[in-house]
Amino acid sequence: MEANGNYFRGAPKIKRIVLTSVEDENARVALLEKGTIDAAGIVPKLAPRVRRNGNYNVFEVRTADARTAALPNGDPVLRDPVVRRALAYAVDRDKIVEGVLAGAGEPAYGPIMKGHWAYSPVAERPYDPDEAGRQLDAAGWTRAGDATRTKGGRELSFTLMYPSNDSVRKDIALAFASQMKHIGVDVRLEGLSFDVIEKRQDRGATEFGYGTPYDPDIELYSLFHSKFATGDDDAFTNYTRTRNNRIDAVLEAERGTLDHDRRKRHFAQLQEELARDASWLWLVRLRHIAVISKRVKGVDPQVEPHAHGFSRGTTWNMEDWTLESKG
């Protein structure tokens, strides 16, 4: 990219920027360590390695980017909301943040990030595997010793699919499956392409990624309203095929007013209804890790939306960056 000398705010200080695609995560870090590149997005577990280098600023950028387990209403096991609600109690989100994300994240309990004007704590569920077990017991899912729970001859078992080229989702899926095993739930993991996942979305859970820090209506209406449950227009609208009149009513009420306080109350109701329905199991919100040479000045990280990979967001004001000489 060449600097535009006619840019209305003045010509950018850096006259030329070269972008290169390096898909392999370890290869990106190796290029940083050699000084071949000045900036990259990396996965959280590799951040300590770059920090030891000393030549880069490592930015942990707060995001609305959530990782969730979408629990399809058509699956023979996951169609039961009691099962879905029990799973929410069995997730140790803090452990996933510390173990998988190397601390670069926070627990997620609903579709709206903490700190947003529409966030409500009504959906927060503490880590309580004993409560998860009690709910499953009450629903008839019995367990003998450490075995997988059963009911009417069926095992409490389902598949969790994730994109095979995403190591972070894979590691989150592994942690989730391990935690579910403690309460007698067998989660079988499959790393697949999204083309395959899309064809199987009604049978087995999918590890999903989404979230924006902007107005919640941008995403949530099409993600949860029953009118989008068919998948005819887009497989990723109402991905779980949720059909819930209470959720529909709240979404429509929110769309029917511009009054800020009313919208805030409606979004609080929505978060409560989503927790009760539990078709979506929120796990964690990521921080995106951006590594940029200390020679680069003027970087101004902003709260970011969902992104594929870890390389988006910090470049939004590149025209304001400056570059110190190597001496």
C-alpha cells in the first residue's frame, strides 16, 4: 500500500506498507523474532514468546468476540432445554480463559459484552457442576459411578464441531469436552470445514464465534428470531433453529421503540429469556493479540468485533502511525 499524498487529513507519515499472508501461527512468530515483519496478529498462547523478544509491543485488545456452543433444537439430546441449562452450570469459564487463552479473555454469559449499555447480569451462571448434576438427575439422566449418563437407553452424548484450521477453537472445544465429562456428559469432538459443518448443523453442537460492540440489534434479531429458523436465506441466521415466542416478543418490542431506557429493559429481558431457553451456551470472550514493533508509534486499539483470526482492528488508524528509523 502506498501513501495517498492527497488524503484530506494530510498524507500518511508511513509512505509504504507491505502486507503478507502467513497462515501458520508459529511461522508468524518466527518472522517476528527474526525481525522480518513489524506486526502480526497471533494466538494468545504464543504471546509470552513474543514478549520475551523485547522489540515489540503486545496489545491485548478487548473485544465483543465470543466463543459459544450452538446447541441445535433438532438434536435428539440437545433439544431438551433442561439438558442445555445444566451444561451452562458445568462450564468453568475462568479455567478456559486462564488455560486456553493464557488470560487474554473473560467469561461470557450472553450475547452482549460486559460494559456495554445493554448488558445485564441476569444471565450469569456460576460454575456449579453439582447444580448441573442435580438438574440432570431431576430430568431422569442417571449416572452409575463415572460413566456417561443415560435416560431410556440413550446416552447423554453429542458431537461438538469446530473449524479444523482454528487452533483456539480446538483448544476451547477440548477444555469444554473435559469439563462436561465430569458431570457425565460425553462430548465427541470433530474438526471440520464450515462447508461440512453447515450441512450437519441440526445434529450436534457447533463452536460458534460472533459478537459486535455496537448496537445489539445488528446481530441479535436475525440470530434469535423464529422467522429465521428455516435457514432458507442464510444457514447462520438462527443457527440453532430456536422457536421461542417469548424471545420473539422481546425482540419485536425492542425494535418497536427508540427510547433508550425501554430498549435497555428489553435487552435485559432478552438475555434472561436466552438463558432460560439455553440454545446458546456462551463460553468466553477473547482479547485479540496484536504484536507491533516498538518503532511504530500512534497505535490506538479500540474495542473490536468478532474477527476470523487475530489480525483485525488495530490498523484502523494506520494513516496516523509513524515509524522510527532503525538507528
